[in-house]
Amino acid sequence: MSEGSTPGGFPSYQAPPPSGGGSGWKVSVLFGVVIALIAANVYLFVQLNNVRGDLARTRDSLLDELAKVREAHSLSAQSSRHTIEALRDQLEAQRRQVSMATGEARAEASRQVAETEQRLQAAQAAQAKVFDSKVSQVQQDADTKITAVGTEVSGVKTDVAATKSDLEKTIADLKRVNGELTGQGSLIATNQKELDALKTLGERNYVQFTLARGKNPQKVGDVLLELKKTDPKHNRYSLEITADDKKTQKDNRTINEPLQFYTSRAHQPYEIVVNDVRKNQIVGYLATPKVMNARDGG
């Protein structure tokens, strides 16, 4: 890396010749969009997998409730069976008495037999009604829970589709500004939403910062930044960058202007973009290459 002087008398770095053709950035952006769509599909797969887990837990819960109903019904049936068996024994005894009785005794015995049969039928009907009521309630609860899970699945799909559409629109709206060193178009973010879209593309690493004017430089990523001057009225600022123990002055720069500089850590340039200029303070981000390899001769 070599350092020269600008007409203003400030040191600057000489730009190496562009390494790629004019179509290189288009391939990079297309590749980034494909990665973003894959990430969105992975997110959808994770969400649907969570929903499947909820359905499995709901099914297990319903099976447990049905098991409890069956157990309660079994106990109730056992108790009813004992009652019914007792009634049957009583009925058989009364029938034997009827067969041995005559006249009024036979008529009385027949009446008792009829009453016992009615009691037996009533007990059986009551037992069946209780069981049917419990099964109906469990089925109703199951339908309610399944409907709720289905609604949640539809909501997840809608949210993922909306997020994917919004991301694609934001990426399409990103501004491309020519870099001062590479001479090639560079995607920049002017707000938090656009910066999130750049992060999703995954082409570079991004470090956000709020830099105040002070006596000492502030470390941002692996470089030092020192704010020298701000002009909020005209959205301009002056900044000193220290990388590889070498300082570079960037004077009278404006917001959303990519400031590029090379370090010994990468073939591609680092990039600083300031989105907001305030009184004695700037807000922006540092973009660094994904692949950090030492440059030849650096």
C-alpha cells in the first residue's frame, strides 16, 4: 500500500487497478439476492418445523386427555357393571318368585320385574350418555386446538412471504455509488432498513458507529476513527482514519458518500458511509470485506 498527496495537501492511498469487469457487481448482487432468498426459505422451514412441533405436542396432549377419559369411563363402567349385575341378580330372583307365585303375588312380582328392568335400562342409558358427553367435549377441544394451530401456520406463511417481498424491494431500491478508489459502483445504505438489507445480502461485514468529536480516536472494527469537524447545516464533516498505523484525512465529505481505503488485511477496500451529521457527532457504518487475505506487497 502506497500513500501520496492530494491537490489539497492531504495524504491519500493510490487505488490499485480494478480487478473485475463491469459485470462483476451484477453477479455479486445476483448471488447475494439468491443467498437472501435461501435464508428466507430456511427461516420459513424453521417456522414450519416449530409449527409441526406444536401439532405433535397438541396431538400428545389430546391422546393423554382421551386416555384419561377412557380410564374414567373404565372406572365408571366397572361401578355401573357391579350395579347392573346386582340388578340382574335381583331380577332373576324376582322372576323365580314370579314363577312360583300365583294370583296377586304373580302380578306384584311382575310389577317389580318391570320396575327393575326400567331401572336397569335407565342405568345403562345414563352411563352411555356420560361417556358420549366426555368424548364430545374432548373432540371439541381437539378441533379448537387444531384450528388455532392451522391459523398460526397461515400467519407464519403470510409473514414470511411479506418479509421476503419487502426484502426484495429494499434490495432493488438500494443506491449504487462509484467508489473513489475502485471506480466501481458500490451499494450503500442510507437508513437502518437498507443497512439490514445489506447485512442480509451477506456480501460484506458491517459495523455501525456513533462517533463524537473528542481528543482521542475511537476504535471501529479494526481501524481508528477521529472526527475533526462537522457541518450539520450542509451535511458535511471531516474525518481522520488510522489503519495499519497510517493516517488518512478525509475532509469536507458529505453524507451517504462512500469513503474507501485499503488495509494490509484484505484485497478489497474498506468503506465508511456516514448517514447523519449532527453537532460534533456523526452516525454511520464501516463495511469490511468478508474474506480477509493479506494483499501482495502489503
